[in-house]
Amino acid sequence: GSVLPLLSSATGRTFLAYGDTQMLEPFIEQELASQKGKSAATYPGTKKQIKELIKTTRAEQVGRVIGDLLVGVNSVSAPVFDHNGTLVLALTMLGSELRFSAALDAAPVRQLCRTAKAFSAQLGYHVLVDDI
């Protein structure tokens, strides 16, 4: 496996939005320090931009990266929660931007979200039927 950045990967953004912020803080600080001078469109460079990223990720219910981390590769990541509502994993799909749309209404993205919600339900997380 790979260790992915919190701020610029779909999986990282999912953990950033739904994970334990106190535990993640040192990693956020480390990434911010290493990203000085990089594009703010790709890498949020301030706490304010990170808060906006978290807000967007939660509103969309997925972490998304569109060709930023790896040029030409889109990725989407959906959270899976346990019975306590704690994030335990993220399901991530990725593909060439020529074949894989990371749009929220794309069929593969909708299926990814349904699958993540079904896994959460199997772990005892109370998911509303309308959400699946």
C-alpha cells in the first residue's frame, strides 16, 4: 500500500473530513510545511482553506481529487463508519480522467457511496434508507 497525503488525495481528504482532527493535526502541520509555494488549487495552504475543504468534503460526502495528485488520474473516496459513527476506513476508486468521471452524479461514484453506506450499516452504523 501507499501512504497518501491528507490534503491532496481523495482518501486523505475523507480521513481529514471525518477522522479525529486532534490525532491528524501533526500530519496536517507537516503537510502544510512541506507544501509552501505549491498551487493552492491543488494543495490547501492555510487553515482557512483546509476548513473549506473539510466543509466541501462533508457536504459532498466523498473526498475527491480531479487530476491533481497524479496528473490525468481522478479519484473518489467514501467513508465507512462503525457502530459508534467512527470512521474506520475509506473506499476509494480511481481511474484515468479519460474514462473515469469523479462527478458526484456519475454512476460509479453513486455506486461507491451506496457500497460504503452498506458497509457502514453492516458495521452497525445507522444509515437512513434514503441515503443508500
